[in-house]
Amino acid sequence: MPTEVRFPPPPVCTAYWNEADWARYIEAKGVTVELEPETLPGFNGAVWVKTGERNTKGEMLYRRRCEGA
């Protein structure tokens, strides 16, 4: 009978990470993470483009790319 039982750590939600959390992750993994990409894929082939503006929470705002733009 085992005397010790180990469980895997729960999955991590990065939604609440701050800059220090990301810095530790990048240092540990040795990679850079693009936190705010220039474009985001959307539903039905739509593309969302970074505006360079932030909301009151400090989150980057994106605007849907219009056809012909």
C-alpha cells in the first residue's frame, strides 16, 4: 500500500496573471509570449485588429477589420 499519493497540479488560468507572473513564466520557459497580438482570428473568417487603445481596466481594445479596409 502506498504511503504517499501525489496528484497533478490543477490547470492554470492566465486570466489573472500580472506582469511579474508572466516574467517568471518567460524566464522559466525561455520563450517570449505575445500578450497582445496585432490581430486575432474571429468567427467566420473575421479578423480583429489591435487599436492601440485600452479600456478602463487596462485591457487592449480590438476592432473588427471591415471589408475593403
